[in-house]
Amino acid sequence: MRQRWDVSVREAVEIQRRLRDRLVPHPPPHFRPRRIAGADISVEVGGHRAWAAVVVLDADSLATVDEATAETRLAFPYVPGLLTFRELPPIAEAWARLERKPDLLIFDGAGYAHPRRFGLACHGGVLLEVPSIGCAKSILVGTHRPLARRRGATAPLMDRGEVVGMALRLREGVAPVYVSIGHLMDLETAVRLVEHVGRGFRLPETTRRAHALVNRLRLEA
């Protein structure tokens, strides 16, 4: 699937609305990923350069089995709800360089928990044709009730009367992450898999390793 990125804000919104019909809100039959990846980007402060990384982990041991990076120039402005058009091009470039593609890709951003129900994880999953999950550090849309302090505590993220995601605490007493489906995924499976790749920190290992790699690239540039 090809995607134009040199579009106006109005065209970007229309692309989201059109591609939303391609979402598949359930995983493939008997889905058990052997390799799980995280994707993240880091942006030059006050500039237009961005660094992206995709880090692939073994689903059982969480050992890193592959990684790829890309450096690009940002061509789309910062517009809330349209961050996909800034972040996905460098991520897609890094993805293309992977030698061992994962069975699941976890994005550092929203999926279905988005004003048009088509955030970064949805768009990325559809574009790359891979099961995907959004695992965001902050809420884009919705509210939830208070969570228990324990690891694994959850609360539905509600927006306009619809469950759009789940608040999930990966470490006792720390702020939760906000899980939502991307593509070829359901919410129950998404929450279970994000919790599986959590290892005592606020963020899952997929995000932590991709984040560390892109920050190192930015500092070394």
C-alpha cells in the first residue's frame, strides 16, 4: 500500500477517514506473536530532522533480535490528531530496513483512541500490513475512572459513550499508559500483550528500547 505524505491538513483528515474503513478490529486466527517490535521517533529541537527506530524483541525472552533506524526531514507541521503524517514516514523507512520483521508492532502513540478513531497505530498497521497496538503516554481523547495502584490495574478509556482504549498500570504506583487497538487487533489482546512486555517500568520494553535508540541517534548526530 502506498501513501502520499505531501498533503494539506484537509487532505490528511480525509485520508484518515477513508483508511479507517480498512481497519480490522480483531487479530488473525490463533494469534501468538513470536516477535514483538516497538517504534519511536525523536525530533530535533527547533529543527526539521527526525530519527526513527524499530526494535524487534523475542516475545518470550524479550531479547532484542533486530533493529533498524532512519533519519529524515519532517515535511508535515505539528497538528494534534495528525501526528501520523509527521511520525509514520520515518518509522516506515526504518521498518523497510528490518531483516526480521515482527508479528506485532507497538507504537508510542494512540491507535483507536483518537478523535477520528484512526491514530498512529491504526494508520501504521494498515500501511505496513501488520497487527499493531497503540500505547500512549498521555490521553488524546477520553476519560477513565481512577485505577488501583497495583501493577496490571486497568480502567476503560471512554469517549462519547464508547470504549476507545484502556488505561493500564505497568508498575505499581506510577502513571498508567493508554492502550488502544491499531490494526488486526482487539482491546483484550492488546492489553494482555502490552502487559506481557512490561518489565517493571512505566513503559513497555518495546517502547523503552526504541526510545533509547532514537535518543542516542539524535545525540550523536
